[in-house]
Amino acid sequence: MRGRITSEIKMRSYLLLLAIGLLWGSQFIFMHQAVAELPPIMVAAIRALCGSLTLGLLCLFMRLKSEHTPWRTYMWIALLDATIPFIMVAWGQQYVDSAIAAVVMGCIPFVTILMAPLLVYGEKITKGGLLSVVIGFIGVLVLFWPKLSNGMDAGLLGAVAILFGASCFAIGLLMIKRFAKDHPVVVARNILISSAVQLLLAAPFVTDLSALTVPSTQTISAVVVLGVFCTGLVYFLYMALIQKAGPTFASFSNYLVPLFGVMLGALFLGEQIQSTTGVALALILGSVALNQWAQQRRAQREATPCQAS
């Protein structure tokens, strides 16, 4: 009986992991559809607004309240963790395939490795972490090489914009660890609320709102799905998975997001996956695997003296 319960818990954890990978990986398809008719900043603003409303309803249902972190801090975190990444990814996807966007977003873990010692007390770059960064950087070069060989064109700028957005998101995650003290779901809600405010205030200065036309039903649906499911709901599922199976297991989503993004782009958008994209995906996922292996070995070494004593 106990074994059956354990296997059911494991099955639910794997289903949650697949759901998270699918939702986060599918965001690039919906983003591709949304930016075809809407300016990037409007896509980003609606995404943040729908995501914040979704998490707001979940917080009401779970009776969660903000108690520790001031809104000024949330504004700074939101700028890096949501506002800039949402705009950069939306802008970049006007010029690159969703597969390339998905692979670039897979770089988040090794950007975190580089920035962690600067923002989190006690964090150090290990040899394994440094090697994973080098491998990941080679993966980025392989991914960008066809565009680099063509010179500075819109495609290259779009890919660089997405990489910049991914880097800001990684720094934002570290800032959450350092400064945000509320419940994780409350933190996500407050970040998205702050981001929505920033984006809505900036929109009139960035784009001509009077020139906007009413988008198609397909575009509106894409933005709503992007905000509700690929932003709000997926974060709640991620927090649930951490509570159920731990952060190490939840971090395996770093493999699934770019993998699902590439497959879904080919399946639903008919994108041709270039050989360089496949090689870059393998290198970046390999760098993430190497880093996780190095972290696990480090944790085991640190735990061994405690067990012996």
C-alpha cells in the first residue's frame, strides 16, 4: 500500500513536470502569433496583466497575503524578472523562429551561475559550474553562427534581444532569492502586478496607441493563453512541484522548456530545424546537466562530514 502511494506521488510529480515543460515551452508559439498583429510592448503588458489576475485569484482561493516585501522592491525585481524579458522576447520573436527563441531561453541556468556570486551571499563558481558556462556559451555561438555569418541583420538582433531578456530574467530570479520574503505564489503575483503597471505606463511612450487596430480573435486568444497559462498558471504549478518533489527535481524543467519549444515550433508552425539549432540545443542542455551534476556532488560532499559527525 505504501509503495503504491509512493509510486502515485512520483507519477503526479512527473506529470506536473511535463505540464510545466509543455506550458513554458509553448509560450514561443503563442508569442509568435501575438506579435504578428500587436506591438511587443502591448503583448508584454497584456501577458503580465492576465498572469497577475490569474495568480491573484489563486492567492484569494489559497488565502495568501503579502506581508514582508515592500512594493518598491517588487518594482525593481519586476523590471528585471518580467518587464524587460517580456518585451525583449516579444520583440525578438518578430525576427527569429520560436525554436531559436526556445533554445536561447535555455541559457538561463548558466547565466544564473555567473551572476549568483555577485548577488547571493556565499555562492561561488565551481569548476564544474565554470565548465558548464563554457559549454553553454559554445552552444550560443553555434546557434548564432548562421546569423553572425550574415552580418548584423534583424535576425541576429532579435536573437541577441532574447538572450538579453533571458539574462535579465536570471538576475531577477537571484534578486527574488535575496529580497522577496513572501509566499512564492504571492511573490509571483506581486511581480506580475508591478510589471503590468510598468508596461502599461510605458506603452503610450513606446508605441502609437491611436494607430492600433482591433486584433483578430486568434491573436487575442494567443495573448490571453500566454498570460493565463504560460505565465500565471505555470508558475503556480512550478511552486506546487517544488513542494511535492523538491527544487532539484523541479529544475529538470530547464531541459524540457527548450526541447518542447523546438518540437512545438516544428509541429505547429512548420519551422525547419537547422542542424546548428539541434547542436546548440544539445550543448546547452548538456551544460545544464553538467551543472546539476556538479551541484549534486558538491551537496553530497558538504553533507558527508555532517553525517559522519
